[in-house]
Amino acid sequence: MSEPNELTSAQRDDLRIVAAMIVPASEEYKVPGADDPAVQADMLATLGRDTTLVAQALDHLARLAGRPLAELDPARRDAVAQEFRASGGAAGATLVRVVLQCYYRDDRVLRSLGLELRAPFPQGYTLEQGDWSLLDPVKAKPPNLRRAT
């Protein structure tokens, strides 16, 4: 079976619906939902190697719904989503990851989180120092890899 290069129209509609269910818009924080056109365009443009698993997840959702998810009323969508959480597997996890990674790349979302709109490197971000003693049990373990010869 060949890998799809892009999603079908029905799959794109379902992706939009699922994305809004995963991350709805928030008036309180003044951020769009993951169904926002800019976020959706980013998802579709950057699916790449995840296209196959995302398509499988969307097809699984449509099978559970008995038709495209976009055609269901919100209450039925929620019921299908609950069933999908239990049976989505790796494809479902990939779908959620894609939605979240694209959502949290959006400038409006980054601004709402108080983050600068820049790449993390080369400047990096300052992280608070943690309790390094938490690693002591790991450091105390004997090596479990064989030595290179």
C-alpha cells in the first residue's frame, strides 16, 4: 500500500473538527482553537511522514462514527471521541501530537504564554535550576552497557 501524500477533503474536515475538540478557542486567554485556519494550514503543510498515521486515525474515527465526524452533532462527536481514546492506538497518538505541535507553534498562542516569537536557538531559554540530587540514584547504578573495545 502506498503512503498518501495528502488528506482527502473529508479527512481534512474531520481533522478540523477533532482539532477543535482537542484545543478549543478561548476568549479568556484570547487564543484561537486548533481548528483556526492558520493552525490548520500549518498542520496540512507539515504533516509529512505523519500523513499515513493521521489518515489512519481519521479513517478510524469515521468508522466509529459510521460517517465523517464532521457530519455528526456535537454530542455524538463526544461519544465517538471517547471510544476513539480507548482504541486509537499509535495512529491516535500521532494525530493528537500533530494537533498539539502545530497549535503551540502559532504566534498568537506563544504570545498568550508570554514567550518570545523566536526560535529557541541559538539564544536558548533560561531554565530554573532544579534539584540535581534527584539523579543520584541513577548515577549510583552500575553501568549496564558493555564497554566498547
